[in-house]
Amino acid sequence: MSTVKATQLRPGMVVQHEGQLFTVFSVDHRTPGNKRGSMQTRLKNLRTGVMIDYRFRAEEFVDRAILDEIEFEYLYNEGDDFHFMNTETYEQMQMTRDELGETVFYLIPNTTVKIEFFEEKPIGVDLPDTMELRVVQTEPTLQKATASAVMKPATLETGLVVNVPPFVNEGDRIKVDTTEARYVQRVE
């Protein structure tokens, strides 16, 4: 086991918590006013499949399970089945939407990801820190809109909805932080 700070948790990571293995489904970094920050997580027990919500203190350390990581290329999905190909052996495998959790919002065809195996069973996907995704639907840009604190919702090609600045339009490619599902920058 290796330890990581709670602020470094990412969807798809596998951690050991209270003696059990859990896949991190979602992470929300919360910093309420003048209080200490925390990481609100949604975890799935790998043995029982039960989902739990747990809040880690930001300065807390979490045991990350040491897993076999094998590089795969995401190919396509059929309904709730997502197909991957091993980049060395060209063997194909599939995982379900339930197994992948919120990582499905970052999977676009031909993306190379690392799939984590525990006891030779695929249990999670290790995503890059950021992904470039195309905006498919958002409100039109207002004239004379400047880069201010006002944000608008935008639906991305994978179905993920993030808040973007007013100058982002449909068809633009944006960089999204996979940790917090938030806009980073527009890609030219």
C-alpha cells in the first residue's frame, strides 16, 4: 500500500478504507468559508458493490491499493458496456457503466488509459489529470461579455455538464479537470 493525500484522490482510484477495498466514484473538494477543507467522496466497495459517502479531511492520508496497471485504449461503448483494447497484446475486454462510475464522462474513443487490476479482475480506470472535450450544447455568447465570475452550463460530448466562462461556444474544445469535473481552459 502507498499513501496519498486526500486532496489527490481521483475518480477511478482504488483505496483501502476501514480494511476494505473501495473504488473512488466521485470526489468533491469542499472548502467552506473559514473552516478546514475536506474531500467529499463517493466510494464503491469492491467486494459487496455497496456505495458509501465518506468525507476525508484535506490533510488526511489515504492508503491507495497497489494494483497491476495495464495500458488500454478505450475503443467504444454499446449501451452500458465500454470496450477497451490492451495496447501490447491487442486483447479486448469490456467493463460496465456501473464498474466505471463517473469515469465514463471522460472516455472518448482512442483515449489511452491505465486499467487497474486486483486479483486479475479489472476494478478501476486511472484517468489523466485533464482531458480535452468538445462542447456540444451551451447558451449563446452574450455581446460584450467579458471573462468575469459569471459562468454558464455547457454539455460536453460525453454527456458531462460543467460550468464554463461566457466566451466558450458550442463546438469549442475545452480542457476539463478530471478530479473536480471543472473547466480549466479553452483549447485553440
